[in-house]
Amino acid sequence: MTDPVADMLTRIRNACLAGHRRVDMPLSKLKAEIARLLRDNHYIQDFKLLDDGRHGLLRVYLKYQGDAPVIRELHRVSKPGLRRYVRVREIPRVKNGLGMAILSTPQGVMSDRDARRQRLGGELLAVVW
């Protein structure tokens, strides 16, 4: 697998479309931080770090509003073949503030609002709405 973050986002997107309540994926620190951001911004219900005897699993519990998933769109922006870095003034406003951009900054993984507040730019990982 060349892009574990894209794999994570694809698993979440497919599980939402299929109507699953949870989805499992291999664990990494970056994926756990992205899941934490999604939970803190109310896009997923919760996540758990599970021990499978090897590398570990990340279990994400999806959130629904009625029968529709809360996550409408989930896109990977910066890819291994073409990284996308943004300055603080270039951070996109996703759906005029209704969505969220996920950035990897020198201070860690954070949302677009936190990056603007702390005046930090970085790698634009994904956008969610």
C-alpha cells in the first residue's frame, strides 16, 4: 500500500455508503490523529485503538443523522505523487466554513480552524464535509 491515509479515507467513505456502523483498518499514529480530529469535529461517533497481536487496529464508529451519514464527502488532497502544501492564507474554506480541512503542520495534525488560529501552514491532507 503506497498511501495509507487514502486507504483510510476510502474505507470510511465506502462504509458510509454501505450503511455500516463501524469500520476497521490498520493502525498508525497519523490515522489515529485524523480519527481524533473527525471525532472532535462531530463527523464520526468515536474510535478505538485495538490490539490484534500484530500492528494494531483502528476501529471507527460512524455517525448517522437519520439514515444519511454525517460525512457527505471525503477527499484526499495531498497525494504521495503530488504533495500539496499551503500557507496560512491559502488554507481553503471548505463549503464556506461548514466543512473541514485536515492539515499536517509542524505542531501536529490539526483542522483548518486551529491552523488559522495558530497562524500555521502545512500539508493539506484531506477535506471533509
